[in-house]
Amino acid sequence: MLAEFTTLPLQLDAPFAGELFLLGRLLFGATLAFMGLNHFMDVDSMAGYAEFKGLPAPRFSVVASGLLLVLGGLGVAAGAFPVLSAGALAVFLLVSAVTMHDFWSVDDPEEKQNEMTGFLKNLYGAGAALALLAVGGSAWPYAVGFGLF
């Protein structure tokens, strides 16, 4: 006989759980928002790299991804539109891991290692975003509380 699984609402009633959840959101969201700001501070070289990787409309892609990172990161940090913010970040991080950090197609060992590191960073970031997405419909402690869902 298989065990029955039930879904419980997000419960953060352990000591400091709400504060730790907020700290995790701030670290994750602010880091991604800062990365998005970097897209705007170095558009030309990032667009050159995006073009090298074969992205269509590289300059637009850099600006759009920068905007997504800033808004998604701030949304997660503030607890505003958590489903939309975490979902957009998860999709972006998964797609950019595969398109921008395709270490399996690189021959140079040092470049391969750099691309693998970028791939793995995006992958674990996507995992964190998916975890936040999973609890996005629950009330988050210390959150602005705006949302679509």
C-alpha cells in the first residue's frame, strides 16, 4: 500500500522561520536584481556575448533579461507578485542555463569550466525559484502581499 500524500499550507511557526524566509528572499531576490542591473551597465559587451551565443536580437535580449531579473528579483525580495516573479525567474534561469552556458559544446578546458559554473549557478537558482514558486500562493511573512494568485 502506498503512503498517502497531503498538501499542507505553508507554515512558518518555528522560531525565526519567518525571519529566515525573509532573509532567504532578500538574498536571492536582491542578488538577481543586482545581476539585472549589470545587464544595463554593460549592454554592449553582454549583447556581443549574446550574439556570439546565437541569440536573436542580442541587444533587446540583454535589456529584456535585465528587466526580468530586476523586476523578478525585487518581486521575490518584497513578496510582491510572488507567483509571477518566481515563475519568470525560474523560466529565465532554466532557459539561460541551456542557451548561454552550453559547456558541453566548448572545447577549451578553461572556458568549459567557466560555462559549467555558469550553468550550475543558473540551475541551482532555478531550483530556488521553483521552490519559491511552489509556495507562491501562500501568505509570505513580511511580504508586501500584492499578487495575482
